[in-house]
Amino acid sequence: MSYLNKDMSPYYNPFELKKKNNEILSIDQGLSPGCISCKDGTWWCLYVGHRCNLDCIYCPQGTAEDKRNAIDHPQAMQRLWMDDIKYALKMVAPGTIKGIGYSGGEPLMFIDKILNMASFIEDNFIHEHNSIYQWVYTNGMLVNKDRLQRLHDAGLYEIRFHLGATNFDPEIVKRVKLACDIFRRVTVETPANPKFKEWAIDKNGLKILQDFGVTQVNSTEQYFHTERSYEEYPDTETYIHTSMARGGHVSPTFSRRITYDIIEYVIQENIDIIINDCNQLSRDAQIMTRELNTNRLKEMY
């Protein structure tokens, strides 16, 4: 297990991690600094826009029609003006925000906004005690070498592929390898459901990712946000998770079991990939910690 390089300080450099024996690890190793900032409550997820080129049944942003009807202003990231985001980042105490992820919708449909914000962050937050680690999510549909290179050059260190969105399309999976040739880190993040298990284990998906150079997979607990989820998985056992941080969410019980099955498989097959269990309880802890850490940011809005 890796630990943060905090050195008894309230700040740390997210680009450095260390083990118990003080061996310094680069951002290429261990758990992603983005995930560490998430667990530490010091991340900010910027939703760059609503629109998407796919329509996942479990999408928390609603249906394709919902996203088509939403307003996506070129100078805003959903509810916030980009200038206000930049101002807020400059005003909060150093170390309050250590990681920023760009989500959507499909973020690459708004690549100009990402490049604008990422370049600003790269130019202004490069100091040892005030570095911000940046990553972007994508379903892979718009990925090509030029876009990957532009994102990397703007200051993004990591890209995360939601392969389940395209039902693990082999052509999209190949683009993960393309990203591995450009980015310091490439992560696969997808809901833990039967299709993911089939691809990851039965179709050797995890071994393919290992050969590409992927070092981490985020297995996320699936939610049932809409009626379409129940139609996709009829007669599925579910439970309601309630919390002070996020209210109530319905999840199928198979999702956690599948994550454990994948962890067991990785251990048995000696696959050199970290499986990060992104479940409901961990998300509650992350959000509650963030609420405590970002009071100054919240007071500005």
C-alpha cells in the first residue's frame, strides 16, 4: 500500500507518493494521485458539459434527450462560469484542491473548454505545495492521437476510459493502447456489472489492459438511476443506500460481488493492475471529507 507524502504538513505534492520504507514513487506507480485526492476530499469534478454521443442506461446525467435539451454555454462548465472557477482556484488556500477531473456528458465534445482550463491550471499551480493533478474521462468514441496529444500538452497527466459505455468495443479498446503511448497514466473506470465481468475475466480484458500498460482499473458500484436500469436487469436484487452526504441511491447487489470477483481474479492470475473499489460507502466518505476541506470554496458561491 502506498501512502501520501505529507511529511507532517497539511499540504503535499500530489505528483509524489512514498511507501512505508520511504521509497519515492512517481505518478506512474501506486494508486492514481487523482484517486488519492478524491479519497482525501481535495478533488473538484468539473462537469464540462451535458451533451454526450452515447446513452448509457446508468448515466446519472439523465437520458440522451435530457442532455440534448440542456444548455451548454461555451464559457461555462455546467453551472459555473469558467472565469469564476479560475478565480476560486486562486482564492482558496494552497492544498485545498489537489486534483481536478473533467467529466460530462462526453468531455471530448468540449475539448476546447478543457484545454483552456487545463492550460490555466498548468501555468498557475505548479509549485511544490500547490500542485493540481488533472485527468479527464471519456467513453473513447472521439479519441485520436491528435486530441490525446493536445490534452497531454495542456497539462493533463491521466485519461480514464469508460469502456462499458461502448460495450467494450474492440476498436475503442485499441485506443487505450494509443493513450498509453502518450499519457503518464491511463485508467479504465467502468461500472461493475455482468458485462464488465465477462469482458475482464472471460475475454481476458484485464490481461489485455496489462499488456497495454494500464496500471489501474476503477470498478464502480452501479446505480439504478432510471427505469431503463430495471428493464436491463429485471428481477435483480437491489438495496437502497442512504447517507447524509448524498441522500438515497439504489444499487444492484451483484455489483459489489463482481468487484470482489475481479479482485480475486487479479490476485490469482498475478495481474499487475490495481483494482480500485469505488463503492457507495467510499463515495460517501470522499464527499463528506471534501465538504470539510472546501468550506472556503463553498462560501464563494
